[in-house]
Amino acid sequence: MRRPLIALLGLLITLQAQAARTTTPLDAAWRFQRADVADAQAPGFDDAAWTAVALPHTYNGIDGETGGTPYRGPAWYRRSLDVPAGSGTRRFLEFDGATLAADVWVNGRHAGRHEGGFARFRFDITPLLQPGRNLLAVRVDNTRLPHVAPLGGDFTVFGGLVRPVGLVETPDTHIELMDHGGPGVRVDIETLDTTRARLKVQVQLRNDGSRPAGRELRLTLRDAQGRSVAQQTRRLSLPAGGTDAVTAIVNVPQPHLWQGVKDPYLYRLSAELLDGRDVADTVQLPVGLRQFGVDPQRGFLLNGKPYPLHGVNYFHAGRPGRGVAIGKPEIDEDLRILMDMGLTGLRLVHYQHPAYTYARADELGLVLWTEIPLNSAMEETPAFRDNLYGQLRELVRQNHHHASVAVWGVGNEVYRSDEPIRALLADLHALAKREDPSRLTSYAHCCAPDDHPMALQTDLASYNRYWGWYDGQFKDIGPWADKMHAKLPNKPIGLGEYGAGASAIQQEDPPRRPEPGGRWHPEQYQALFHETYAAEIAKRPFLWGTFIWLGFDHAAANRHEGDTTGRNDKGLVTYDRSKLKDAYHLMRAWWQSKPVLHIANKRLSTRPAGTLAIKAYSNAAKATLEVNGKAIGTVDVVDRIAVWPAVTLAAGPATLQVRDDRGSSDRVDWQVEGCAADALGTQRVLQLPREGAAYGSPHARLPLAANEVVLTFDDGPKPGVTERVLQALKAECAKATFFMNGEPMLQNPALAQRVRAEGHTVAMHGHKHLAFGQLPAKDQLADLEAMQKAYRHVIGGDAAAWRFPFLAETPDLRDALRKQNVTVMSVDTGVEDWVQGQSPEVLAERLVKGLREKGGGVVLLHDVHDQTAAALPLMLRRLKQDGWRLVHLQWAEPTR
């Protein structure tokens, strides 16, 4: 009968506390303008024409992730706030994040300025308020400020009120709210073993009233079931306008330890300020009883025992069109995806994350490395140093109580290696240790010698290494780690970052090594990268922690690579969270204790007939493959990979089924295309972004190897000729791009749709096939619009590419195409197959000669001339004989 009574008592205490301290969300009813507006702080300013927005909000939701130059400058937010008349109540504005600097006005009076975009901050606005209606105005500015970190970094600084805003109301006498955004209550574990825990609790108190205040402070520690395990009360006397700090020792018998993902057990501490029998103010914090450590030989230690710490770098829970202006549901979705991979830790980069992320990490048992935004660059000024110190104090004091936080990060990849940066890192380390001696510190080092002093100022040496991507080979990671361990035997070393780019829609098996900044990032290459790294890391338990770059693709305005501009595509999951890349499943096989089985290369669903290797990821010992119900064989799983090296697939549908000895199964359906054994075939697909680029002479070269050819056809479709062109391509399993005209397309819709259905790319070539150089701009645009309508009518959707008829490019139309993200395709090699009277042999020779002179590239042919159709089979044979490789152009679906 006692448990319900205890629960009811806890409920009453909570209700009393809510009545004493309240937090009212202020996320709705804001007016917004992306500009610096004079006098916008004035109560009488007319903002009726401004945009209505709700928080969280960013003004870079579109331009921050599309590869252009995002707006970095000031913007304004305004809203009204009604408050009742009365005295004895303090009111604080609480911002969970405003990038990058924020000035706040109440009723036209300046409440304060905060510099630093990613931490919580508060202003006491009590003296600025009036009974009834009040006006809040906030000027947010994400301009690069020379004294505010970050000064650089491979990520978009999304400007705005990107996290919630609230009004916190307390009595005049309350637990401190102005300690760098922290809770005003601190818990330190002084001693801990299996029999007893000794906690030091510090509570900061403030009396903003005009009279002395006598109060009681009651501290209660409850277990996960809500039962009190320790309680003490102390009488206090606070002078008018004064502060006090109270320290108490709390002993916990037979403590239940926080054991990471295995058992993330949490107590809850409540600090209640009593005014007589009433709870005047309260703060509640989760408490996890644990100890962290690192041994240079055994790696990371949790409660004195080795605890393999592996995970990903988590940038933020960003979403397309919204940037970092997200809420709890997106964070929960991300953590569900990551937890299903089986990780034990996260590196939260490159700045302080939303408070909810830390709270959920406590509950899930994730070990965190979290850091301040000293990234890429620094200034040698007192103002910049002071800003970093302030952001570090905010990070520590706001998150000290979280059991999950193990490592304070003091910076990442500063691109200099001199005494000023060494001294700055040393000072930041010292400040972190003064603020919190119980935790470890780290700096993520990349671009100076591994043993440079700047890499060794913190407790942990952490390195960002990308061998096999930017330089070197996959296998270099193991020897490097051994060399560093031998050179620094008493220094814990770990991997802060490692990874490779990947597009989930770019497929090539087996893949060639991509260019890091190039447009072709096949998913298979990222998988190969992580296959090697995972196996090498598993052999080296001395690594204190290893963190893949990156959990999810993220917005990076200055990147133009892979299938989408404005993205860093090294994530194991796509930016919109819709696709888990193969490397995700590989790491799940390494990290997850539950059975895992995944057939690799599923998305490459159309295959040529012949012999290939089949691969699956599993954490079992053996796996068995069947193709169309026929047993292929059972193989050992080595380093979480099962490989059947030579499986022959015949033309037609192919169903692959894999089973392992843990009872898991997986299947995939592929379509196997049949053609002659010696067919030329399309070697790979080049997936281009929709960004309004221009390729082919005289524009940028496509990212092609010296022996690679793109076949394109103009002017069709034309009955008879186009069919013969399609037959010749099909015989060689070749794919091409057809730039069609609007009128023939409308006259022969089934033929145009057949081109698309057979796997070729259909693009635009003008509606009437006019020489645009001779037309007024309005007529050029009218022809484009007519062509687009024809394309939508026959093919559906929007074409991604255009070729100017007669290659007569005009500036006005080029600009219009760029604004619509339509690629302009010119030509590297023109065969002049439109000149009458040429034999197939002459055309084939002209083709090969042009390719030799140009070194590959875009070939211009036509599917409206009989001689082209007659010459094409010979042309394709000549390409094959001379060692040319065919590349098929495709364009990503438009971002909505």
C-alpha cells in the first residue's frame, strides 16, 4: 500500500514545483524579416508585411544546402508577450540557440547580447517588462565575426532562432539561472564502488528581492522507480539582492551503476527551495553513477573495465529544407537509426548540440565526446580567446550533469601548426580541467605531423584519418596506428574521424577509386573503405575510441561533389534519412549483437549476364547463397563478410537468397540483361546533380577517364531510324542520352517513351529546332517553355538537361536554364553524321579519330538520319576494339 502513496507524494511535489517555476514556450507567433531593418526593435514598428514563422527557424533552409553561397548576415524576429501585473516574480528569456550572435530588446530596451550560436543563454528581463502587452525583438546575425567561433569549417552555419525560446518564471528567491545557461545545480562523484557512492552536490541560490529571505533547501535522490534513497534539508538565509552557494554530501548505499548501452541506469536528483511548506523553486537532474577512464594499452574504460567505444560523428538532426531547425522527433529518429547500428558512443560535432540530445544519450547509454566550435581557423586576439572560453564554460556548465558526457573537445582541425595554436589548445585544456577535473579532454588533429605538440595538449590524442579517400590506401590505417602506438606508448590515441563519400544512387560494381571532390561517388567504394577499416580497427583494442565520419550526410555549402551539391556525402545514411547505405549495414554487422544479414549492392538492380562476386554482411559464422532456388554454396563469414567469388547469372530475373547460421535471411531481386558475351556494354553510370551546370566544349569537362565516351543523339525521335539506333545499342548493352525535339516527341510519343523505358536518358533539344542565335530572347524562352510542356506531357516530370540546336548557345537562354537547374550539354567530339553521302566506315573512322584527338568525352550523333543508324553497329564495334568505355549520363531527381 505504500508505493502508490510515495508516487502520489512525488506527483504533488512535481505539481507544486511547476506552480513555482514555470517555463512557457515562445515558439509561435513570430514575425520575421531576412534583412537588417532600421528601428525594428521599436514597439511601434510596423511588421505586418513580415513573414509569420514558428520556431525553431532558420533563414538558410534552402540556400544553406544547395551548393550556392548562403546568406550570412542579420535578420530580425519580433513577437508580443502578455504578462500579468504582480510583484515577486522574476522573468527570464531562455534561448536554446541563436546563430551566430543575438541582440535582444524588450519594449525597445536592450536586454543583452549573446555571441555563440549553439549554447543556451538567458536574460533577466524583469525590469524591462510592463503589465499587459510587451514587444520582444531579436536581431540574429550569422555573419562571420572575427572574434566569435567558428571562424571556418566544412559545414553550413544556419542562421536564425534555430532552437526553442521560452519564458522562465520564478519567485524572487530562486535557484540560479544566470550561470552560463546552466541549471544552477552541480553533482560531482567523489568516490564510487559497488558498495557506496559519495556525491558532492552544489546549489547556487539568488535572492533578487528587496528583503532578506529565509528558506529551506531540500535535496532528494530517487532511484529509477521513484523511491527516495537519500534526502537532507538545510536552512538558509539569503540577504536582499544576494547570492549563496550550498554544498552537501549525499551518500548512496549499494549504488546501481550506469553501464553504458548495457544498463543506462539513472537516478534523479531534485533540489527544492522551500518557503514554509511550499516549494518555491525546484531543479531536477538525472544522475548516472559511473567512472570514465582511458588506458593507453586497453583503450576506453567504463567503471574500471574495458569498454569498446565505437560510433559515428553526429553533426545534427538536419533535414532537407529545414537545416538544423528541427525538434525532438527528428533527434529521436536519428538516435533510433544509430542505436540500431549497435554503436556505443557518439562524437557530437562541431559545436554544442540541443539539450535533448544529451538527455537521450543519458537514457540510451551512449558515451559522448562533445566539443566547442574551434574549427579550421583562429584569431590571435583576446576577444576571440574570451569567446572560446565563454563557449567552453557554457558547454561544461550546461552539460556537466549528463552521465553520457565523457570527453570535452577543445577543437577540430585548425589549419596551422605554430606556437599560438599550441598555446590556445593548452589553455583550453587547462580551463576544461578547472571546470571539470573528472572528465577527459581531446582535440581532433589532422593536418600537421602526428606528434606535433598541438596534437598532444589534451588527455587524449585523436586523429582524423582518411587513407584510401584523400590519399594513401585503405590498408595504411593499421600500420599507421601501430606506428603511433609505438611512438607514444603512454598516450591514449584514437580515431576522431575516418570515412569516404558515397551516393546511394550512384552504383558501380566493382568500383573504381573516385575523386574526393568529383561527381562520381559510388556507394560500393564507401563500403570497401569501411570493410578494410573495420577489420583493422578490430585488431587494435588500444585505440581509445573510433568514430566514423559521418552518421548522416549533412549540409556543407562549399561542397560540389557526388550526386548533390551542397552536401558532405560521407554519411552512412542519406541527408533525408530515407536510405541506409551499404556501409551502414556492414558496421551493423560489426557492432550489433543481434543477428545481422544484408546482401550488398542491392541497389545495382540491373546487371549484365555473366560471372560476378556476390557479397553479404553478417555477424554469423557461415552463410549460404541460393540463386533462383538453386544452391550456390556455403562460405565462412570472415571479418563480417561472406563472399561467393564467381556466381554466373543468366539473362532474366534473378532472385538471390542468403541465409546464415544464426537464422537470419535476406533476399534481393535483380534483372539480368542478356547480350553477347563480347558486347561493349555501358561500363558505368554518371549521376549528375541538377544544378544548372554546363558540360562539353567549351564548358567544363565531365568527370570522365581518358578512355571514356558518352554517346548522345540529337533531333529525334524519328520512326524507323530511332528504332534501329535502339536495336544497335541494345545489342551492345549500351546506354545513351537522347536530346529530343518537342514537335517530333509530340508526334511520336510511344517511341519517345520507349527510349526512356529501355533505360536511356531523355533530355531536351528545343521545340522547333530553331537557330537560337537569330531569335529575340522572348522567342528563345517561349521555345524552351513549349519544349518543357512537351516533355512533361510525353515523358512526365522535368527534363534535367538541354542542348542548344546547332550548338548556337545564347546568354539569355543559358541564364534561364541555369536558374532552373537545367544542365547545358555541349559536345566534345562531333562526328558530322548529318553530312549526306558518308559510308558507315567513314563515320566510324571519324568517330574514333575525334575521340583520339579529344581524349574521350561527349560524342554528338543523330537519331534522324538513316546513315547514322547504318553506321552505329560498326561505330560501337570500333569503340570496343580500341578500348573505349561507355558512360551513361543520368541526373538526380530534383530536390523539393
